Amino acid sequence: MTASAASSRLQIKRPGRARARIGLTSLIDVIFILLIFFMLATRFEVWQALDVSAGKAGAAPSETRPLHVKIHPGGAFEIDGARLDSDAFSARLKSEDEDGLSPVFLEPAGGARLADLMYGAEIVRGAGGQTLSFVDPQGQENGGVK
Amino acid sequence: MKLRRPSRFQENEPALPLINIVFLLLIFFMIAGVLAESPPFPVSPPGFEEKGAEGETKNLRLYVSAEGAFALGSEELPRAAVLERLEATEVAPAPLDIVADKEADAAVLVTLMRELREAGQHELRLIVQEGAG
């Protein structure tokens, strides 16, 4: 088709350049909306699961006396009424280690956050192979980190 | 030596570099993040040094906020209703993932674990974030 024929017959039907520009804008719009959606809906933290199921009902009770640790807010640990900081607590666990592994019961005191409890659990796991259980203030064992 | 500038391109399409960058950002967010079910309140699980099991599963999730609000899936429920619902729906054979905020009261959570077990939920998993808390 020659240029003269196009100008005499088809010019009205061809919006040409203007139309191409609109197509690009709507593409950008959609991409922007998708981008904002993914920015809001995605999470970058890596979540992992710890098995905190309670011990089996038929499990044999440990022969050694459990070490009962009360966890206070802010990384303070109480064993038999004595307050320990995290280093002293870790050292105490390691000394216990030598005369047999006694299970450790972690009991959150009033005001203790979950982060405090997990910090205590981390120290116990780092100190040796003690069995770890969470205990609520009523004194019932509720399973620990496996 | 004189480099030729792609001047025509820039004059005609100043939006092209913008689209390129937005596209890159879009692809980054699609690949790097996890599209996840969102609880009705913000929850930030505690950190834990040790590696745990895979946390991105289809298990039913119980969310606990820092203020002590509960949600099962994306539905906010009072505490008693959570236990009732779990007892009624018999999800017991499947594990239940507890996603609790690191500022949530630890005693409340430990008591909740006991109540969940009494309600027949024997397999409990606590969600933590990778890395030291």
C-alpha cells in the first residue's frame, strides 16, 4: 500500500503512535500493582518449626532429680531460689552434666516473654544433652524442644 | 574515541528504564519472599539458634499476638473458642503450628500447650525464626 493511498483512505482508522503509547502505560500500571501486591504479601523471615509435643505418656520417669529453673524476664534464671545470669546458668548446667544428665524443667515466671523462654531453651540446648521440658506455673510438664 | 549515544531510544521511550527496574523489583519480590497466610495481627516469632524443621507447611496455624490475642488461620477467636474449635474439628492427627510473638507471655503459652494437649492435640510445633534471638 502506498503512502498516498493510506492518507486518502485509511488515516482515520489508524491512531498509530498514540495507541502504542497507551498500551505501554497500562502495562506499567499492571506491573506496578503486581509489584505493590508482592511487596505487601511476601515475608522475608525464614520460619522454622520446633517440635514441642509433650513427652509420651508411657515414657519412663527420669531417675535423676529434674533441675527446676524459673525464667524471669530479661535473661535472669532462678535455681533453688538463687538468681543466675545467663553465663552462670550455662556454667551450672555444664557442671550438672558431669554427674549424669538431669532433665531440665523451664518454668516461666510472671512477666517472662516467649523470647526469654526460648533464650533459656537455647542455653540448655547449648550446654549439653539434657532433656528439656516447659512447665507451667501449676507445675505440669508440657513438653519441651525435641 | 567517541561513543555513540543511543539518543533516539531515550527520546522516544523515557519510561523504558523505569519499566526495567520495576520488572526486576517485581521478580525479586516474587522469588525472594514467601507468599504467606496473613494473621489478623502482626506476629514476629522468637529467634532460635538451632535449625528446626521446615516451617512453611500447610499445617493449621494458631497465631498468638504480643497482647495475647488468638487467631486460628486468619480468623481471630477468643481463647475458649480456639480450644472448642480444635476439639470439634478433630485436627488432632495433623500437627498444629503455634506462631507466637516473641513478646507474648510465656506462662500463657505454656499453659496453652497443656490445654491443647488435653484437648487432644498431641503434635505441637512452635514456629521460630532462623538465627539467634
